[in-house]
Amino acid sequence: NVGQPKVDKLQRLPGKLVAAYGDTMRDIPMLEMAETAVAVHPDAILRETAVQRGWRILTS
């Protein structure tokens, strides 16, 4: 599952999403829910979003 369906499932879980890792723009909604968001080898759109929002970016 990607994108909004993933977010919908996460919202039904009890508790807070502490950390989330994503690699494509489809993961942005999930990353926005997390206290800590990490872009891992992100595509161009996710990289740009991560830079703008101050999220950590892992490339190696």
C-alpha cells in the first residue's frame, strides 16, 4: 500500500507515529504524520519536500 491508503491504515492504529521512513513522493502523507520523518534515497519530489521541511535525508 502506498500514499493515502497507507495513511488511512496508520490513522486507525493506536498511539502516535514516532518515526517514518519513505523513498517516494507517495510517502509524503505518511511522513507528515510522524514526529521524525526520514527520506531514504528519495526521488526528486520527496528530496525537495524533505529539504523544505527540514527532514533528514539518507543517501548511503
